[in-house]
Amino acid sequence: MSQLISGNNIPLSEVYWSLVNKADKKFSKIRDLPFYERSRYENYFFKVFKVYTQLWKFQQENRQKLLEAGLKRWEIGEIASRIAQLYYGHYMRTSDAGYLSESYVFYEAILTREYFKDGLFQDLNIANKQLRFLARFLMVCLVLGRREMVHQLVEQFRRLIDECKRTFQETDFKEWKVLAQEIVRYLKSDTAFMNIRPLRYSLVLDPNLDAGTPRSSRSLRLTDAILSSYHYNEVKYSELTLDSFRMLQCLEWEPSGSLYQSTGAKMGQNTPTGLARINPQNMTDPTLPPNPRKAVLYRPSVTHFLAVLATICEELPSNGVLLLYLSASGKIGQTSLSPLSARSITSIEENILRDFESHTIKPEADLSLQITPSGDRPGQSLGQISEDACGLCFGSHGLTGPSYIYPSDLVPFTRKPLFIIIDSDSSTVFKNICGAEKGEPAALLLSPSHTPPIISADFSRQPSGSLFTIFLTAPVQAFCLLIGISGSDVETDVVIKADKLLSSFMNEWASTLAASDTLHPVWSQILKDPFLRRLLLRFIFCRAVLALYTPVFSNKQNQPECFPPLPESLVPTALAVQTAVLQMANGFGATSKFTLPQDITML
């Protein structure tokens, strides 16, 4: 007979299962809440978390009695997995690293205690739970930067899929196989060379760029960001694309304590160094400001995108600025899938993502109407740009209208300060926003409309992500890729030395901007924000490198643009900027790849 709770005749098992049912119902409701209902989510999250806290505490205090009453270990693991999922989902909505570290702690406990081990190869349901747990844990480790654990989990994930295919019907695991292929491809692209130093803002590694006081009547700080990237066949894991991941990391603080550890190994070595237990206290640094909140949107419909954008703008504080990062093609030929590939890929991903990444943002379904855009017409004013003009396509069928985001879509939201980054072959059309704002001048960083020819073999967006985005998030690595150097071709010490050299130049440029009498107020009011300042300085470096790169020298289609313009002292023809490019090229023995004035090359 089940044990009874003292003072009444209710069996412990009935109390436990009542709590489980209550928690499940609340969990299903919070899982379906859209991202733009932020206040509703905040209130509901703590209610759901309170129930799961009660449930977890109850099973801990009565573990043995519940096991005797028939409780299975995988059921305990399911509760722990739900709690970890709640923590991670709340991190994705708040960018609070504390929730991310707590999610890691619960997932690691599930791994080490092997909650799903019993009956793993006898019950298909338990096998799927173990695979789902590993897939979610992989995502947490990826965002957390625990690459040694990522490689360990990938091997375990692939091995388990192979064993399950031999035990059960192979068709039951096609979806998991697709996900395994995604993470393997992801790690091949996002190599140790790309992660030789954290993408996050590090007080240990990044220079003190706060030199000088900008001449501005106000100072804004980055409080929110919307990140969205979609390209045909782009590298992604679940609903996190490689470009969005890099921007996500770039807009967070790196704890200055024990989390960051330099390996000193050669780039290209992806062998895990073994498991290391993480202390959640090491994941948060009380001396750092909070991370900007970020909304990562995967293939958003226009209505969904606008709903999120409107909500964030409405909640933006008076001293806040919203960063909008959009990376997508404006050409149908680069975004559309063949009907067969579109059906097979989409159906497999949608089936598994419904259950795997339930806490991420769900876009509305793509429509099947196909309309061909006419492209960007030179000389058009924003008022003339209509739905037949080039925009950014976030749908899998290359549609105008339902899946295209146009410059005119963003103009109504310029009543609030916007820092806009467009990475697209249609980026130039967005310069029409400048001058058409509704109250606040927008800051725009626009990628080249053409990707420059790369000397390294077959470099494109597919294997390594966007070159422009890499320049903004890992500029030294982008420089290396441009001149044909990969991770296996250069020692870590050489890259670190180049990174320090670039940091010193960026520090000088920051001082130049702060002291400039001609700096536009749009830029001066964001100079005190470390994230936006670093992006702007990296853009200056990117523009100079691409302007002087010999294969595309003087070809404006291969050069990024910014609006409003920056001072003449920091344009690519300026001595201080060209000197930085030359010294970077010297460090890698690549001066022949750049076209520089004679008086500069003789320095």
C-alpha cells in the first residue's frame, strides 16, 4: 500500500501525481506563449516555476517512498529536464546568464545520474526522452561556450542514435539523425579557430574603449536587440543559425572570473579536453552590467517580426537603444528551395522542433504564393519603395509580401533610437531609411552588396557564415579568412598578437571619434555603450580592409556603408586607418594582398 501523508488518508503517490499534472498543464501554457507578450510571460514564468519547485522538493523529500510506490527514475529525470528547459527559455527571453548556468547545472545532473538509462533500449519513449535531453543540453552548452562538453555530447548523441536504430525501427530516428547532422556541420564551421577567444565582451581581453567623452547631449545604452538570419542552406542547429549565434554571443558580457581559460593549443584542434563541472557562481559576475535582452527570431513572418519589434519599442526605456540585426538574401534564387527539398527538410525539422525547441519563437507558416520582386531601383525615395522593391526574404519559398521585410516596415519604429545592421545582397536599399525617420535618426551599418572573392578555397556563406558578420564579431578571424588563412595555417600566438594590435588601433579610433567636432549625434550618443561602440569600431576596420583589398580595390559593391557618415579622419583613405590595415597584413605576411599608397607602404 502507498505511504500516506500524516494527518490524512491521501497516498503520497496521489499527491505527487497531482502535482505532476498541475505542473504539466502550466508548462504547456507557457510553452505556447508568443515572444511579444513579454509581461504576460514574466508573470506566468514564476507561477510555473513555483509549481515545479514544489514538485521537485516533494519528490526529493519522499524519494524512497515514491520509488516503492512505482515512481521510475526516468520520471524524475523528466522533471529535472523540464526545470532546465524553463531556465533556458527564461534566459532566451531575459539574457540573464544566471538562468543559463542553472539550466546547465540541471542538465549536467541528468547526465551524470543517468536518469534515462533504465529501459533505454526497451522503451522507445525513454529513448526519445534521452535524445531530446541530449539535444537540449547541447544547445545550452553551445550558447554557454562549453565546447569541451559540446564535443562529448555530440559523440554520445550520435552513438545513441546508431544504437537506437539497431534496436528499434530506423524510421523512428530520421528526425534525430537530421539534428545530429546539423550539429556536426555547425561545429565544422564554427571551429576552434573561430573561437580562439570569446565572442562575448571581455573586460580581460577587450581594450578599455571608453577613452574620451563624446560631445553629445545624451548618452544611450543598448537595452534590447532583435537578431534574425535566414539564408538557403545556411549552417544552423535547431533554430539558431550560425550568424545569429555569433551576434548573440557578441552582445553579452564574458564573466571575468574562472570561466574563460586560454587553451594555448593550435587552431583546428577540436578534441575535447574532458569534462569539467561548472560552478554556477562562476557564470555570473556581479560587477558587470546586465546583458541586453535579445529576441532571436528564426524565419519570422512579417506580422510576427513586426509584433516583436513593436512590443520591444514600446517597452524601450528613455535612455535605451534597440539593435536590429537582419541577415538574409533579397534574391529569390538564393532563398528558394526546390519543392522536393523544401518538403523533406521542412517536415522533418518541424516535427522534431515542436517537441525539442518548444521555448523558441515560432514563426507563422509561409504562404505558397510566388511573386517576383523587381529589385532595387536607383534613385527611389522611401515613399516610392513599395512591395515590389527589394527587401530581405525570411521565407523558404522566396516570396514577396508575406515573407519579405522592407525598409518601409522599419520606418514607423524610428520614433525610438534604432541601431540597424543589415547583412544582405540587398543592403543598399535600406539606406533610404536615413532621412525618412519619424523622430529619431537611425544608425545604419550595411554590408557589401557583393561578397568579395576569397583566396581560401571555396569560402562562402555556407561553410563559415557571413564574412561581414564575422568582421563584426571576430574581426581578426575575418581578416585571416579574407587573405586565405585558415585555422590549420597559423599558430594561436600569431592570432592573439594580431588581436592585441587591432585592439590598440580601435582604442585610438575610439578617442578620435570622441574628440571629433564633426561626429554625427547619432554616433556620439552611443559611444559610451561598450557593445555598440565595439561594433562601430569593427565596422571601421572591416570597411578599410575591404576597401584596400586588392581583388576588389575601388569596387564599391564590395564595400560596406554606414549612415550617417563617419568623420573623414576614419574613412578608408585616412592615414590612421590604412596604417592599421598595413600592420595587420604585415603580421600575417600578406601585404601584397592590399593596395596601399606608396608613402604608407614605406613606413
